[in-house]
Amino acid sequence: MPETSGVLIVGSINVDLTTFSARVPERGETITGDAFELQLGGKGANQAVAVARAGATAHMVGCVGDDVFGRLVTDSLGTAGVDLQHVRTVPGQTGIAHIRVADDGDNDIVVVPQANASLDAAQLEHAFSALAGSARVLLTQLETPFAITLAAARLAREAGMTVILDPAPAAPLDPAVWPLVDIVKPNESEASLLTGIRVDSREGAIAAGRWFLERGAGAALITMGGAGSVLITAEGATDHPSIPVEVVDTTAAGDAYAGALAAAIAAGLPLAQAIRRAAAAGAIAVTRRGSSSSVPTAAEVDALLG
């Protein structure tokens, strides 16, 4: 890829503490699990790894603590090939995510932001000043302060970058963000929460997508798990099928999808092709346990699509 095809990822960096068990416990219940993993996580970090493994240059902008977990996650990001020049170490603890995964692949997650809350405007402006000429796409989420997400979108728009917003974890947002977003990529539950429209069908996804467009977003790409995804633009709605696989763990599947999508767009692929590669990356990720460790490489995506 040319030097101008990088992706700038503004987002969270966590350490994931994941337990695996036949089922999640009921309230007040203690059960015995099958396995435990400690690894790099956070939506921003997972997506940065996905971008790098997809073959694009991944520039991470975020914060970690000065604790042992901070060293663990930065080492993991570096090993994955992510550029760490704009990852800042701050006093205190690195962000934590406690994840419980059941045998059917479903999970629940408690996130404690910690150092992620320290990401500030000065750090953001410095990163954009240094990278705007080499990054073609901004990929961001909602696990860092929303004021920073909004500022990143504004800086990216000024720099002529494509802005992709993965609105997770979903929360009511300042409507000023939507005209700054080229592609918003929620899943069904996130789209429902953000729009107030029930998204449990293609029709619901299209209605929610139009809600985003009416507020200024360029396009809405609503993912629906095994039902695939629906892209809604001013020209209409198009369906993009999923790739059937056996689900083991859905953790980070959406991040694998988002990172592959951003990398493909940065490489100049047409949007339909970018979505196909994203679907393949997400499909591979759900067949594996873990968060960042489940993210596939470009070669694995090529093999699945081939």
C-alpha cells in the first residue's frame, strides 16, 4: 500500500480479562469455568490490530497507565505492527475489560476506562498534525470521552479524511457529530438505541439507516450478525451477506470487521469490496477465542474469500 493509505485509530486501549464457561452465572451464583485469558483489548486497540493485520499502516492514538498492564498492551500492539508514536503513558491504571464468554459464543462485558479517560485535545491535535498527510481514514469509537471523538471527527474532516464511526458502546450523542461522519457502523442493538427504531429486520435496519442520513451522515452500515449487513446511502439500500461459520466467541468480531473495512477503504477498494473483506474478517474472528488474538490476517481473509 502507498504511504498515504494509513488509518488513524482514535480509541481505547484495555487489557482484557476473559473467562470461558458453559454458561454465565446467575446473580449471586458462583460457577467453575473452563479457561482464562489475559490479553490486549479495547475497541480502539482491537481495531488497530485489525487494520495492521489487514495490511494497512495503523496509527494508534490513545492512553495507557504506568502499570504492568500498560507495558503488556503496548508490547502486544507493537508486536502486531501498530504504530505507537501517539500512544501516551499516564499515571495510574490501564483500562480494564472483564469479559465472560459462554459455550454458545455469547458474552457480557464490564469496561473500566481508567487511562482511556486521559486522552485529550492536545494529544489529538499533535497526532493529526503529524499524520494527516499519511492517513486516509479515521476510525473511532465511543470508549473514550465523546468530546475527543467529536474533535477527532472534526480534525479528520478538515484534513479530507474518510471518517468511520463505530458507535459502541452506544449512548445518546450530540447531533453535531453526524454531518462529520462518512460511514456509521452500528450493530442492530446500537442502531436501535441511537435511533429509537427497533432494528430486528432488514426493514428496521433501513429505517434506522435513513435516520442517520437525515441527520447528516454520509452512509450507514448496519451489521446484523448472521443475517449480514445492510448499507444505506442516499442512492438506496444494499444487502451484504454474512459468511456462515461455527461461532465460538463473538468478542472483538465487530472490531475485526471495522478494522478490515477501514483498511480496505484506505487502500482504495470500492465500498462493496471493502464490506466483503470486513465480513470475512468478522466471520473468522468468531471462530476463535479471545479479543485481539482472534483478529485474522489479510492472507486468512483472502483464503476464506477464495
